[in-house]
Amino acid sequence: MTIPTPLRRAAYRCAYALLRLYWYILQPQVRGALALLVHGDQLLLIRNTYGRPGWTLPGGMMKRSEEPVVAMQREIHEEVGITPEVWKQVGTFTGRQAHRRDTIYIFLAQVPSPAIQIDPGEILDARWFPLADLPPLSTYAQRALAIWQGEEQGVRSKE
């Protein structure tokens, strides 16, 4: 049985609200992964159906014993239906958001086709944007992009 998209979106929003409460109380250490998916001179950005309304990178939280690259492949496949075979880890950063203590792993993949298939329960919108003309980005997407661009210019990218 397929759960209707509006119900799935409501479930994601409810789960996110419960997670925010959990994060507020326990302030846990959380690991996550973000993907810079590039096709030519364009970058894939998404907007989730829950959380902050802005544009961000595909990705998400890692499971307890999951390796960063495995988490990235799982999240990208679930969110936008892409399964690149070649990844490059371009850096990591730490941050605090919603009372969590985050460690974020950043990956880069050149994607041969712009074809995507979003999960409409979790992803509100996904679009390719020219790297030279990106919309306003989430804080973590900005940091990931800055690390990648710093690496391209020969700057040390790992914190």
C-alpha cells in the first residue's frame, strides 16, 4: 500500500518536530553527509518538505555505524534517485544547528545526466542551478560550497 504524499509530508514534518525536541533536550553529536552533485556547470539543490524552507544540498544524517560514503549514496538515491558510481570526499566541517553538534562530510560527484526522480514525500523541489547564479543557500550548503571552491583553488579544505 502506498501512503499518499500529503500524509507522508505530514509525517516528515511531525518526525522533524520530534527530532528537534530530542536535539534540544540531549544536544547530541550527529554525523551527516551532503552531496555536491554537478552536471556541467550546474549544481543540484533541493528544498525539503520539513525544516527550514530554503535551498540546500541533498544529503542527510548518518545511521549509527554507517560509513559517510554509504550514507551519502543512500540519501542521494532516496531523495533524488541518483546513484553516481564515483565520489570524492572534498572535506568535513563541524557546526551547531537546532541544538545538535554536527560533523558533516562533504562529497562531490560529477553526474552524467541531469535526470532526477524526487521522493515527493521528503523533497518539495529539486532543480539544477548554474554555479555562477545560485539562489540563497542554507548555512551548511554555503559552508560545503566554500570548502569545495577552496579545494579547487588549492586551499586546505578539511577542518
